[in-house]
Amino acid sequence: MVEDQPELKKTGKKVDYFYAVGRRKTATARVRLYLKPGPIVVNDKPIEQYFPLETQKRTYFAPFRITDTLEKYSANIRVNGSGKTGQLGAVVHGLARALAFADREKFRPQLKKYSFLTRDQRMKERRKFGLAHKARAKKQSPKR
């Protein structure tokens, strides 16, 4: 589900941005990447406040570090579903896709090399009937 043309939206307010959707587990992140420097906002909070841990900070800035665009873009992100880790993965996927739309020839090969454009398809395995409380847990067998 990759578009061939960059998706540049123009609204009545004359705001130009690149739109992309990122997904991970059951989380969905809708990313608007603006062409001006500024803050990255997730669900009306600064990204540093929404994802406060240092490891999370390294993760969500990774697409910008790889493409050397750390202070060149601002973003407005709406994310819902899953937990914080799934949401972080969705945000990173959405940011990488939006950057790939911004400059296809330059950024896409770099992001693809580090597999930021690939959707992580791992999902929670469903629980099977006849088993114990989890997906693969077996009921305890009596000894005698």
C-alpha cells in the first residue's frame, strides 16, 4: 500500500504538509509533517512529554537522524489504540513514511535500508479454545 506520488495536502489555511499513516500492533498514527521547523506534537502534547523515556526519545528521532533532518520539520500526530510501545512504533512508521513522501529519491533508500518503511506485522496471537488462559499455555496435567 505505497503511493507513487507524494501526498501534499493544501487546505484553505494555505498550510502545506505531507500526510502518512503508520501502524504497529493495534495502534494507528496519523502524521502531518510540515515543511517548517518546529515542535513535534502527539495528541496535543509535546512528543517529549507523551513519550518521556530516553530509549523512546532515541526511537522516535531515529528517522530524522538517519535522514539528517532533525530540526527541519515539524509534525502534528494523532495516535490511538494499543499501548505506549505500539503507539511509539506506529509514530515512527508514520514519520518515516511522511519523510519518504517529502523527498522520495533522497530519503526513501535511507529509510528502507533501516526498515523504517516496513510495517511490523507481528500481532498478539489469538487464544485457542481448549487450552489454558493464554494463546499457547497448556492446562496442567495431573501426575497420577
